[in-house]
Amino acid sequence: MEGLLGGFAVALQPGNLVFCFAGAFVGTLIGVLPGLGPTAAIAMLLPLTIGLDPVSAIIMIAGIYYGASYGGSTTAILVKIPGEAQSVVTCLDGYKMAQQGRAGSAIAIAAIGSFVAGTVGALAIGLISMPLVEFAVRFGPAENLALLLLGFIVILVLAKGNVVKSLIMICAGLLLSMVGQDVITGQPRFTLGIPELADGFGVVVVAMGIFGLGEVFDNVEKFRTRDMQAVPVGSLMPTKEDLKRSSMPILRGSVLGFLIGLLPGGGATLASFISYGVEKKFTKHPEEFGNGAVEGVAGPEAANNAGAAGSFIPLLALGLPGNPVTALLLGALIVHNVTPGPLMIQERPEIFWGVVASMYVGNVMLVLLNLPLIGVWVQLLKVPYRALYAALILFMIIGAYSLNNNPTEVLLLLVFGVLGYVLRKLSFDTAPLILAFVLGGPIEFNLRQTMMLAREPVEYLMGRPIALTILAFALLLIVLPMFSAVRQKLMVARAVNEL
Amino acid sequence: MIRPADRVRHRLGGAAGILCGLVGAFASMQLPLGNARLLGPGAVPLVLSLAMIGLSAAMLLRPAKPEPADEEDGGLHGAAMVGIVVLLIAAFGFLLTRIGFLLSGGLLMYGLYAIGEERVLSLGALVKAVLSMIAAYLLFVVALSVNMPAGSLWGYY
């Protein structure tokens, strides 16, 4: 708790409060725009933080994350367009509530749920981080490699759509991360003789191109079919009945979301989906689910916020990003010369605890700032996308140029933007690519170090019980779904035979 | 029911993966591969490239599965709009250091707004472009001290 209090001392410094506020505000502004979620918002706004000191930069990025998530929920409720996957569930009942004239109530419940979950998340991080870090300082290259592989396998298990396509994306991301100097020998690789590629592709340009510009291109293509009709907000005060029915789903969602967020590949999206399922089981009004049940908004909104907080733990304590947003945060930390991992809490406590405390401060700001501004966000939704997209593009290309004051970065941004657009058109999920790109360097480094250390690989692995346990867990994750799929097929076959 | 567009996407995706894998494998083999204990710079990329070829081939050989329907596909018109936006950004990248941020940015913004209005000549787009560039200059160059180039063509870059 001492660390958390120190974190509040950092987060509540006037300068950091301003950056947290700016991040939450601009994040909401971008998050409210349909089709742009937290990942795109962070990718677009990363260059803004380059000149800041690391603590302020990370606090601002965390603010952008929460702001954009909150903005995404607002559009999910008002126009049934989720900012990102984590708000999809909110559409189901949130939009129905809005159609019944209860949009204000739905938005207020979402804000209260997010706030409670943020509080639970910040406290839980304070409790869990230290024991986890004490365990993680025993990690060597083999354990790090096993952990990174586990992360990839969880991503694969949870990947949406085709697993083969996700694997192709992982290979592509790893290959992209290998452009530039070799991590061990320093020899240039795949640079095509272009001096700007000697240091490899910057994570900001890759993420901004694939997530941000790619998303804008996708929306440009749909100018003609895009038509938004926001419903009236109504009163922002939830009824007593709404508050009563929301209290337990919010608490359940907070705990459940946090625990799911801890898993690599977990995070906000999975948390919101599972919470919705749980609330559907617990409710006394199952018939209302899908027709405007307030529990269907309260639980998932709390869960996705707590899941986001939980997903910060593997990132900050182990240096392991579990989802695209935390992968971008990892990139941002690296840009600011901060290496997340077990040693970060000891060496840079102000960053670790400052970020944890700023999550809480950010949530308070979102409630205080955004509830009165809902009218403004609704007005923003009425501005046609064809007028807004030009400003977004200008924002991104200035951001890319300002990284190194080099127009080549703008052209690289364009190349990755086109790549992101094409991959969307070919129905590839771009999230595994970014995760692999960010993790590519550490994976190759740890793999080659492990190979150097291990004269007899099997014997070496037997002497590393932690690495062995992690790998066994990873194997289990691959085998279990196969086993249950085979069992399901056998059951179907038996049922058909009996018929 | 698999739509013909899904089948084309599936095949294109597989073919593109194989092509990228082949290029990656060829480029990796130009680098030292090392041995099992001391992996060279080309070893890991080579394994990844071969994996990519294998996975893409497997994808190509398996029948396409129906993808979630893209309810808002913009068709050829939409793709053409994207193409023009790409060309405008590329032109901005090439012109930025030559004619400076204000002019190249102004041209880009005019083009983007004109595309939004679906008209080549538009007074509204011109006004919006000028206002956007003034706002961008005040925000980025004056307030945030971002060094945007003034343009070598004018002799003072």
C-alpha cells in the first residue's frame, strides 16, 4: 500500500493531472468517433507523448486508453457502433435501453461501473504486484522465452476467426520485427540498403499505420454507406431500481474482469463477454437480456474496465503484453527507455505506481468530466465522418514526421496503413501481428541466449522447473480444446447413431 | 454458403502469404545461418519464412470458410477513394521537405476534403483546408514546437 500511496503522490502532481486529463479528454474525443477504439486512439496519439518525461507520457497514454474505452461505450449505447471489441456486448442492452429513452441512465451506469471497477483494479494491483514480482525476478532467458511462448499460445487459443490466419499474422509480425540490426551480432538484416531502416521499424509507425491509418482507410471506403442516427440521451440520473439491479453485477464484473485481465490474451474484451454470460445466469429477469437489461450494461462495463486494469499487471510486472493495447503500451515504454518487467518496480517505482494510481485518477476524471459532456459527444457524432477523417490523417502524418523529423516516416506510415487496410480486406486479424511485432525482439534474443546456454537442451530444460511448468501449461492450452472438440464430435456421432 | 468474394479473399490471402514467405526465405538465406547452438542472424527469419510458406499453403489447400459478412463493403468506388487518399498522402510525403509543410499540407487537406465532398473543385474544401492548416500550424508548430519543414524550394530550409 505504501507504493500505491507513493503512486498517488506522483499521479496527483499538477503536471501529471493535466496530462491525465488531456489523455482522458482526447482519448474520449477519438473513442467517440465510430470505428476508432482505444488501440487506434493510442496508436494515433503516441507521437504526442514522445517529448514528455516517461512518467507523464505513460500517465497520458493510460488516460487515452480509459478515455477511448469510455468513448467507445458511449457510441455503443447511443448509435450501436462499438469503438472496439470490448464494447460489443454493451451494444446489446445499452442500445436497447437508449431506444427506450434510457440512454442517459445506461451511460451513467456504465460510468459508475467503470469507476467502481477502476477502484477495485487499482487496489488489487497494489496487492498482487509485489508477490508476483518477487517470483518473477527468478526468471532467466529460458523462463522469459517460455512465458513469451505462453503469451502467443493464449492469443492463438483466444484469437477470433481462423487459427491458421492468426499464425500467419504472428509469423509476419515476427519477421517485421527482425528488420534492422541483428539483436546479437549487430549485422543489418532486410534493410535493403536504406539507412532509415538500420534501427528497424518503429513501433509507433507500425501501430499507427496498421491500426490507425488502416482503420481510417477502411472507413473512407464506406463513406457512402455510413449513416448515423444518435438517439436522444434522456435523463442522466439512473432510477433507484437501475442502481439496485446494477450493484451486484458491477461488483461481480469488477472481480471477474480483474482475474480474466491477468491472463495473457485476456483483458477487457474477454472479460466483458464472460461477465455478460455470468449476469445472464444470475439475473431474475433473463427475458430482458437483449431487450434493455441494465445488468447487461453494468456487468460487462465493470468487467472490461477491471480487465483493462488486470491486463496492466502482466505488462508492468513481467513485460508481457496480453492484448494489442498493452502491446502498444509496451512499445511506448520502450520508446521512453523504460523496460517493463520485474526490475521496473524496484528501479522505476514512480512509473509503476504512478501508472497504477493514474488509472484510478483517470476513472474519477472520466466520471466528472464526461457525464456533463455527453451532449458534446452526441454533437460530435453528428459531424459527418467525411469531414473528420482529413483531420485524423493530418494528425497522424504530423505525428509520424515528428518522430525523427524525417519524411520517410510518413511514407512508412502510409505503407503500413495500406498493409493494415489490405489485411482487413483479406479478413486477417491484425492484432496478432502487432503483438508479435512488439514481442519479436525479446523472443529472438531469449531464444538465442537459451540456445547458447543449453549445451544439452533437454537436460537444461529439466533443470528449469519454472520454464517447464509454463511450457506444460502452454501445451495444456493447446491440447484441451482439441480434446473437447473430439469429445463433442463423438457425442454428436453417438446421438446420430441413437436416432 | 460461401460467397465468391470470400473465396477470392481466401486465395489471395494464401498466395500473398506464400509470396511473402518465399521473399523472406530468400533474404534470410543471404545471411549467416550459424549452427544449432550459435544461431546466426538468418536462422530465425528463415524458420519463420518457411513456417509462413507452410501455413499459407495449408490455408490455400483448405476450402474457404464463410467469413462474417462485411455489411458495409464500399465496393470499387470505395476502393478508388482509398487509392486517391493513398496517392495524396504519398504526394505529401514527397513534397513536404521541398515546398514546405503549409503548402504540401494545404494541398493534402484540400484533396481530402474534396474527396469527402466527391467534387474536384470545391470552395468549401478550400476554405476548410486553409482553416485546418492554420489550426495545425498554431497547434503543432507554435504551441507544441514541432519542427515542420518550411521548404527547401524557397531557399531557407
